[in-house]
Amino acid sequence: MNITKTNPAEIEVGVVGIGLMGSSIIVSLLASGHRVKAIAPINADFSSADNRIGEQLNNCLQAGLLKKRLPTTLINGNNHGLLRPG
């Protein structure tokens, strides 16, 4: 069996919804190194998602799950956003 290593940053993952559950999924994916594209049925969700995701990433850092705080970029438009680690 030939197993090759994959760089998580090369795999973009889509998440539908950026409420409490979607934000937690997004944080897990970002912490693993993935780029995440998120969509939300309500455009206003993006205003609170950035803070919620930032808080969760800080909690991961304080718990020792991350070595450093991941800077993220939330690009909002047409009810979708792209979050990138680092």
C-alpha cells in the first residue's frame, strides 16, 4: 500500500452554517491547517462568527491545543466567507 502525506492547507473544506456548531467545526478544521469556505443562510451571522471563532481559537491556545494563535481572515460576500489559517 502506498500512503502519501497530504498537507491539510491544500484541502479546502466547505461548512454550511456558522452558528455554534458550524463555528466549532470551522475551528477544528482551521486548527488542523485546512482552509475553510463557509456559507450561511443569514448574512448577519458573519458579524458574530468572526468573534466566536476567534474566541474558540484562543480557548484552544490556552488549553495547549495550538502552539500559537492562528490568524484568520474572514472574507464576507454573497452569504459566504473564506477562512484561512495563518
